[in-house]
Amino acid sequence: MKKLISFVLIIQALFAYEINDSIINEKYFNSCNQILENNTFRSCYDYNYKGVTASFSYYFGEDVDSINIAKRPNFYEDTRIPQQYRVKTVDYYYINMDKGHIQSDASNDYSESALKETYALTNSVPMYARTNRISYLYVEKRERELAKEFRLIKVLTVVEYTSQKINGMFIPKEFIKVFFNGSFSECYKIKNDNNTYTLDQMKIECNY
């Protein structure tokens, strides 16, 4: 009986995913120069920004933190993007900014193939060190907690850019993380300003 209830809950969550997927496509994936389909996430890539403007994923609680592969891949160029719009490894040389993941590597380290996809340079943007290594990590940890709590969590990440560029890449102003499943939603705004914020300081109303 317990297994049957679990199966029903997963089916209901997946059905909710299909409904919300169409809304997300219409609102955040309509004006992409290129949509990048990966095994665990989908991203909207903008040639002008040389970066992602939105990314959508979903995580099962039974997957996250199940293996925690220790060895991380190297970042690599995404050859699906035309050369003139593609971010290259050398673009990050000597800029004093991190290659910040849009979709978390730690949420995908249950599988080598899933983990590797997060190291494509199309899944990274220039982030300041404290933003990437502290504030953003708090929200990623919350992502995994919710995946375990709800068994399935859907994640929309929206990237808003400044007008500043470095080596041809626009620098993000902030990141919006929307976690949802059925009627539940929880949202965070992470400012890319090299300051440290708590989860409570980053939590916002969900209007996305």
C-alpha cells in the first residue's frame, strides 16, 4: 500500500510538471536564440548576452545526495552554440570572477552524465566569488532539501543581466530561483554583488 501511495504521488507531481512546463515555455523560452535540451535541464541561450536567460529542471528526492560523485569534470565549450556566440574557457582567464553554475552541479552529482552536463560553459555565467561560493550555495542546498521533502521539485532559474560586459560576456545582475510542485512554491533572489546573504534575506514573493 505504501509503494502504491508513493507511485501515485510521483504521477501527480509529473502531471503538474507537464502543465507548468507549457506555461514556462510560453513565458521564458519564447525569445531564445537557441534552446539547449539536456538530460536533466533545458536552457534558453541568448547570443547577445553570451549566456542563459532562463533554465528549467526537475529533481527527484531519491537522486539528490544519493551518490555525491567526488571528482568534478572540467568546464568545456558547448559546441552546439555557433563559434561567434560561444563562451570559451579563455574568456574566464584573468577576470577575477567565478564560472558560476546556473544549474547546480551538486544536485546532479548522482550520475556522471548528468554531472558533466552542468560543466558546459552554457551552464555558467560570470559570478562574483562570495555570490557563487556562499549565497548561491545556500539556495542550491535548499533546492535539494525541497527535492527530498516533496520527492520531486521543479526549478526555474531566471537570469537578469547588467549592461556591463567582460570578455564579451554580460555580467548578471541577479538570479531568480523558483521552486515549485503543485500548489507549493518558494522563491529567492540572489544578487550578484559579491556580498553574502542568508536564505531569509534572499527569499521573495513568488510572482513568476
